[in-house]
Amino acid sequence: MIYIMKINVIREKRRTIALKVLDSENAVLKVPQSISEKKVKEFVDSKQRWLEKTSARMREVEDFSRSFDFKKYIYLNGQQAGKVDDVVIGFEKLSPKAKRLAIKRYYLSMFSNLERLAEKLSGETGLKYKDIKPTGSTRVWGSYNSKGLMKLNYKLLILPEELAVYVVCHELCHSLHMNHKPQFWKQLGTICPNYKAMKKEMARYSFVLKTDF
Ligand SMILES: [Zn+2]
């Protein structure tokens, strides 16, 4: 059997076996201390197909994320929209920190695009918000609080617009449901029928969210 992933086996005080894939080439397998070598091998063998599939999926996401170079290009609506050099004068000479800040400032300067989108979708759906603010979170694309403040991640500008539409619709639905219970998804389904596909597609862009600028 040829393993497609490097599996780091950790024996520890536990009763169950836990297999976690880290990336397309690495996984961690946590097993009870007393388990036999043979049992470990059997378990890994039984997960081969799943490991192969997971590895392939992760490789695709990794390749996709490598096709973006945020320090070189500006991206809008899922496409390259010019060179950072052209929008930030003297960019090359800046320190890494100043570069990040300059990139952030650029996307913040385009935030009005998201404001307009939110206004349009709010008008179309009748779902309201009181205020809108940008966020640069590396964890969430957006949020909506009980005071009606909707925060949208300026990195949404980088994504294809249909995904920004999905996130805005999602946050607008929180004006009716401050949770993710079935009624929330039902509401979202009425204004964004393809939300399940959009949610899945968002996962491919998680590297954009995690990028710090
Ligand atoms: Zn939500």
C-alpha cells in the first residue's frame, strides 16, 4: 500500500482513534497507547479512499490559493484588476508591515462597493440594517448584531460578486433571526435560493479570509 499522505501517529492517553488531515500531504493520527501496530495499520488502510479524496480536494484548494498573489496584484470580483504597484506609489520600497497596511487601505477605499451592494439587496428584500462598517477579520466574512450593525469584511471585494451577495443576504437574514436555526436557513433560501452552493464555494476562498491585510 502506498500512502499518499505522511501520517504522524501519536500514541496518547485516550480511548478512541482520531484522524485529522492537516493539508494535502499531512495527517495526524491519535491513537490509544496500548493499541497494536497491526490495528493502527488496519485503521489507516480502511481510511485510504477517504484520505485520497481529502488529499485531492485539499490539493485543489492549495493550487487555487497559489494562483492569487496579493502582494503583486489587486483582485476585484474574483479577477485580477491590476498591479498593487500601480495603485500604491512606491509599494516595492515599503516594509512588509507597511505593504500589508497599504493593501488593506486600498480595499478599504473600495468598501463603498459593498455598501452599495448592501443597500441594493436591503431594498430588494426588505430586510433592514441600521449601520454598516468594514471589518478585516481573519475569522468571519460578516456579522450582524442586535443593534442592526452589519459588518462586512472588505476582503469580500476580492471574491466573485455572487459570493459577496450570498454573505450580505446571510447577514441581512440575521435581522429576522439572530441564530442559525432552521428558520434562518429557510429565510435565506427565499432570498438566495442557491445559498448551499454559495456556502460551499465560500470554503474555497477561506485562504483569502485568513490572509492578514
Ligand atoms: Zn450567520
